[in-house]
Amino acid sequence: MLKRSGFKKKKKPASSSFSAGDLVWAKVSGFKFWAGKVVDAKKDQFLPDHLKAPPKENCTLVRFFGTYDYHWAYPSSVMSYETGMKKRLQSKSRGRSFLLGVQEAREFHELGTVPVGFLKAAPGLGASSTDAKPTAEPQKEDDPDIDPSPVPKRQKRSKKQDHTKENASSSSVEKAAESEPVVDKSEKAVRERRTFAMRRLGLMGPNCNLGKFIN
């Protein structure tokens, strides 16, 4: 019997082996594996409308710990929590949100404690496809080599500097006082002003002198 040449049987997509409530590690394109929990798209009340339908068949809907974003992950991008811990995925990053997610996943695994972030809507809009990056900024703290630049401290001025500044201020005031015109308040100046006023009023002749009456 002759066989057909060039005919290849189409492979079926791998089926997801996880169900709602399972603790997993999922990977988003451009990010490391992240701890999350499988959720049911039909029952989750905080899931955005544009994420209720999977982008492709057999994708798993995961909500991440630490950032509380949603993501439809391919079967090849999801592994069980125990498998990820054996591969030491929990130590692959020192980012703040990543470590928070690891802590929340551990508490959920050991105590069944659900984080408060799961009881409200996600801070971002969520990922719209399996290749999209999570929208929450904390997930970008994946690089342990990034250190924030230190904030320069305000330098304290010594008492010597303050004393020098006070001396400079007092000397500048003295110079300004010296530069002001000195008002002549002598007795002679007073007589001259009175004489001028009386002449204008006609009470004194032009040749009279107020000094004669006073003396």
C-alpha cells in the first residue's frame, strides 16, 4: 500500500493541567517566572472584560501575586508551585514586587491566606494577550543591578560660619550708615530756617537777623 508523501499530521495544542485555585509559576514575555494563582475567567468578578476570553486554546488564566495583574499563559509557560520552588525560581530576582509575590504565594500555600490585592480590581488594565507585558510598574523591578541614586543630604552650617555671616552683615550696615548724608541739626541751621520763614511771612525785613533778637 502506497503512503502519501509530504503529509504531516497536525499536532494538537497541549492541554492545560491546572484548575482554578492552583498555585503556579507563570512566565510573561520579557519577564522571569512569577508566582501566581490560577483563576476562573467566568467567576472572577475583578477580571477586565477584554480578558474574559482566552487569546488561544488551552491557555491558563493566572493572577500574579505582588502586582495582582492577570495574564493568559501558554501551557509551556506555566509550571506548578512545587516545581518552581525546586528550580529555585523564588531567588531569581530581588525586586520589591517579586519578593512580595513570593511571600504572598508562600502564605497562600502554607496558610491559605489570600492577599488583600486579590479582593479588588487590578491596579492596571492587565495584559491583553499572552505576549503582552504586565501593566503594573512594580513588575519591572526585576533587575537587581538597578539601584536608585542616593539623595544628597543637606549640609549643616557650623557656628563659625554663622558668626562670620553675622559680622559681615553688621559691617555692611555700618558702611551704609556712614554713606548716608549727615543732617545738620546745629543751632545755626535752626536760626537760618526760622529767619527764612519769617521773611516770607513779612514779619522780618531783609536786613534783619534773628540772631539779634535771640541774643
